[in-house]
Amino acid sequence: MTPAQLLAADRDAIIAASPDLFRRFEHAQDVLARYDRHEHDDETAVDQALRDIAAVLAEATAIARANDGAAS
């Protein structure tokens, strides 16, 4: 695995292990999925969902990087 793949795997594991991050990530993905299925047309909710996904990924990536630095 490349370093980027390892970081992504660590990030995903952190999201899965954190109830708060997991809940936020799943909720945002659900909003996007419902929009894709044309179950709602609230573009404000879609924009917020995209911001939430970006925030969760950034938080989990920062934790993964900090954990990697602590392991070195």
C-alpha cells in the first residue's frame, strides 16, 4: 500500500470507530443519496452535507496523521 492508501485506511477506521464521526458521515451520505434518488430537492441540505463530509474527513485525517506521528 502507498502512504496515501494507508492514511485513507486509517482515516476510514477512525470514522468507523468514532460514533460521532460515523453518525455525521452516514447522515451526510444519506442526504446526498436521497437527493440523487430525487426524494428531495433541497440544495441547501446538499451543500451542508458536502461540508459535513469534508469536515469529517478532515477531522479523521488529522487524527490519523497525529496517531502516525505518535507511533513514529
